[in-house]
Amino acid sequence: MLEYILDGGLLMYPLAACSIVALAVMIDRVRAFRAADTDIMALRAKVTDCLDAGRVDDAVSACHEFQGPVAAVLLSGLDRYRKLVARGRAVIEIETNVKETMEDYAPHAMEPLESRLNLLSMIGSIAPLLGMTGTVTGMITSFNTMAEMGGMEAGGVAAGIAEALITTGAGLLIAVPSVVAYNVFAKKIDRYVLEIEQTMKDLIDFISLGRASTQP
């Protein structure tokens, strides 16, 4: 491995740094998504049962038992709902206020999952460019050697070609898993966004059906 880095020239150092950062971000994001993983269907069922029975406090407690952005957004809405009902506000006011609260809090709930994903996207774009730059510098080295030797000298030319091929290969090997990981994580985030939107809709539907008068 060290031999390849040395043969690849100076550009192998930023490429190595990119690979380390990409791997660290992947591990960090896997841990973040595992921490946010929860049984969303069970959460919805438990909260719905509590709300149908008029036990808003129990619904809030149920959200505390679960983890992840869906539970956090739902908790913010239920907490606002409970406070407004206690103050005897009108159904339309409660519905609007709860919806705005959840919409405002949703980006904050998703931020822990979206954090540092831009680094994977950036590395996926930069690594091939660094590899191509190494290709150019390697070919320049080869042609300079040929010019100095006055013809084809296998040893000198081979060093430049090796630099070109190694940096190109390294750039692609770093970029491909970075792009794949970014898209996998982005897909997971999209799924959480859809779940949040559906959960918000369920709570708003509950309020709009005239149940806002239920005392917590």
C-alpha cells in the first residue's frame, strides 16, 4: 500500500485524506441511522390508541419511549396540542398551530441524520478530479523524461505512467463507494421525511375531526 502511495506521487496524499474522511463519515452515519431506528408503526399505533382514548399525556409519554426524528416531531406537535387544549383554544387555531410547530421542528429533527452527508457528495466529486490531475501530471512526467533522454527510456517513462494509472484508479476507488453511500443515506432520509409527513397528517386529521376538545 505504501509503495502505491509513493509511486502515485504527491496527489496520493490528498486522495488518502479523502478516503479517510469518507470512511469516517460512513461509519458515523451508520451509527446515526442505527440510533434513529425505531418501530414507526408501533409508535403510530400506540399514540393513536392513546389519543382515541383521550389520554394525551400517555401519548406524549409514548413518544418519549421511542427514538428518531419521527417520534421527535410527533412529540413537538403533541406537546403544543396539549398546551392549546388546556387553554381552551378553538379547533382551527389548534390545528394551524400544531401543524406549524411540527413543520418548523422537522428540519431540526432531521439535522442529526443529514449532518456531514455533504462531505460524501463532495469527496465523490473531488476524488476523480484529483485522479485525473494525477493522470495529467504523470503523463507530463513521462514526456519530460522522454525529452530529456532523447527517446523512449522504459524506466523513466514507466514511472510517469504508473503515477497516472495509480492516481486515476485511487480516485475512482474512493469516489465510487462515497457516491453509493451518499445515495443510500439520502434514500433513508427520504423515507424518514415521508414518515414524518404521514405522521403529521395523522395528527392533524385527528384534530380536524373535532377531537381537539379532548382534555389531556
